[in-house]
Amino acid sequence: MDGSGKYHHGALKAELLKAAEIEISENGIENFSLRRVAKRAGVSHAAPAHHFRDAGGLLTALAARGFDKLLETAEARDPGETASAQERVMSYGQAYVDFALRHHALFRLCFASDRPDYQDPGLKASADAAFLRLASLVARHDRQDSVEWSVNGLRRTYAIWSQVHGVADLLASRKMHFYGNLDEAERDAVIKSMLQPLLASPDRS
Amino acid sequence: MDGSGKYHHGALKAELLKAAEIEISENGIENFSLRRVAKRAGVSHAAPAHHFRDAGGLLTALAARGFDKLLETAEARDPGETASAQERVMSYGQAYVDFALRHHALFRLCFASDRPDYQDPGLKASADAAFLRLASLVARHDRQDSVEWSVNGLRRTYAIWSQVHGVADLLASRKMHFYGNLDEAERDAVIKSMLQPLLASPDRS
DNA sequence: AAATAAACTTGACACCGTCAAGTTTCGGCT
DNA sequence: AGCCGAAACTTGACGGTGTCAAGTTTATTT
């Protein structure tokens, strides 16, 4: 082993997750290599097995962190109670797109990969938390102040989520090439204009 | 070589594409194996190299076929000139989601993979054709009968595309687990209700 | 019929994920 | 304090992967 390091790393699990995140941000999720992650963390190729069952296990944990970060991004951008519910939903959407662009590989891992195990309770919890945040903003917008679920609230949340997710995915994957490169302000305006029609018609029944 | 086959296959290129499509539909893009595709086509592991530069080349061609099939699906479902433009846009959306569900791996290859080379003229042409089909339906809906592009038409097309793509991606990736399994009619209704607000407000300026 | 090109095979290489077995260190028990 | 088991980590092996180089077979051209 190298001189600096102890045999027992101490915080290898966290270190591996950090390394893996850098790994996929540089090489993309499709070129993920567990051995490279281990090397980056300065340990042998089989070391990760003691902290994660296999590569899928690591990617499951990483995906959970991805959803956590998505939620953090949304919360950081939330204008808060004083703002209108409509503004708050739009801010969520803008944060969602920000996340997709800034952490494209992680976004892909979360939404377009079969490698994470979505049965995993930790991942499920993190993914649901990010979704429920949006659901609660939509409910507030629709003045459904009750914590109870309404079928219609769910439908509307899914509609808004789809709109936001679609633009995030297409922008991050560079599929909207008839747009030039949008700066942040232009992007935010695009997202707002896309959400406008969905928020204008509450459509509660 | 096996008794039945000739040394020169004759139509190996097409055969490889067919085999690759089956391959990814069974194993997903993330587990794509060029050697397995070759084996499935009854040919040695290095044979594909004579028809495609490398695995990426094959996947580029396959992605182009994916966009072609997406367009075909949309055209097959188009109610035609007699229907309202709104109905035609909705049918496009329903076909898009159908495609994503029925050919999930291919959909992922087209929209959530870095492996195809999107600089490839063939792929670009196929992808653009599928997009332009939607753009023309939207233009018709907005009564912009001119073939000319309007900035606003582009924005509206992107908005509708994002909505459709979002619901397609989330449904196909099984991310809407608060919905039970939707049958085809329910799915179509969901898509229609999502597009309704976007089509109701032409918002041309 | 001979030469050339194309299609395909075989074998090698480095890299990959995972498993098994060995080594080092940590922590608790006596 | 000293031991001992468990945990953390390493080393080495295995089959599988994509790609390259070199050889063999078939088709086409001259």
C-alpha cells in the first residue's frame, strides 16, 4: 500500500461514493467502471465489495444521493412561504432542470438506468421525497390544503412532473438543437412559459 | 462454420441490426454485448467490424432505425387530414408513448444514451424527421400554414415535445408508481389531458 | 485463369466485474 | 496486557467484453 494511507481507510464507503460521482461525471454512466472508482479512491479493485454488494449496490446508493441532491437543489431555490404557489412550482421546475444540466450523469443514473435497484428502501425513500416535494407544492397551488391525497392532485402533479422532466431530459441530452445554447435566464423563462398553461387551469373536479 | 451457412452471409449488416434490436430488448442497452449480437447472427465475434466501425457504429445505425420506427408509429396512428390538428397532435403524443413503452430499450438508445454518434448524418436525418413531423402538426394547429419557421412555433413544439417526452420517459421507466398499471385507453386519456392545456392556449405573438 | 478485393475467422490483448483465499488491522473480552 | 475473532483490505484467478492484427475463404474484376 502507499505510504500515506492506513490499511483501514476509515471512511471508504463515503470516499467510494464521491469517487463514483466524479467517475460518472467524467465518463458517463455507460462507461462506469468499478475498478476505476476503486483506483480513484486509492484502494484495490476488490475493496468496494466490502461496502457494497456489487457495482449495482454502489450505483443504488449513488442514485439515492442523486435524488437527495435534486431535492436539496429544489429547496435551495424555493422562494419560500411568502411567494405564490405558482412561483414555487416554477422554481422547482427550474431547479430540476438545473440539476439535470449540472449533474447530467447523475440525472441519467436516477432516471434512465436499470442499474440501481429501485426496490431498495433507501433509494425509494429518496426518490419519493423528491416527488412528494413537488406534489405538496402542486396541492398548495390547487388550494388542497389537506394533507390527504386526491386523485386529481396526483394527476396534476404527474402532468407537471412530466413537463419538467421532459424539458430537463431533452435539454440535458442536447436534443433541442434548434435552440442555440440557452443561458440560465433564458432557460428559466422557457421553463416558466412551459408551465404557465398547466398552472393556469387548476382543473379540479 | 456451421453447415447451413455460407461463408459470405450476404445480408449480415441487416441481420446484425435485427439481432442487436432483439439483444437490447432482452438485456437492455446497458448490457449490450457486440459479441452476443454476433453470436445471435451466427457469425464470429469480429465479423461486425466489417459492417460497422465498432459497437458505437452499430448502435448509431440502430438508433436511426429507432427514430424511423417512432415516426412510422406516429404516422400509423395519424387520423389524417380530416381530423382536427389538435387530435393529430394528441395522436402523435400517444404514439410516442406507445413507442417508448413497446420498445423501451430502443427508446433509451435514442434519447438516453451517449453511445450513438449524433453527428452521424443518417441518425441526424432520422431524428430530425421525427421531430419535424410534430413541428408541422403543431404549426397546422396554430394555423401557421406557411412552411416557414416561426420562433414561436418552435417554442410551442418544444413545449409539447417536452410534455410528451416526459410522460413517455417516466411511464416507460416505471417512475409513476402511484399510478397502478394503466391500460392503453387510460394511458391515452392521461396523455390527452396533459396536452389539453398546452393546445388550448395558442399563445402566438 | 489469375489477381485483387471483400467477407469472415481465429487469436491475442487489455480491461471489466466478481469470487475465493490470504493478510493486516481493529475492537472487545478475559 | 494479551489474545482472538471479526472487519477491512489485498492479491490472484476466472469468464466475459471490445478491438486490433493476421490469416483464410469467397466473390469480383481483368
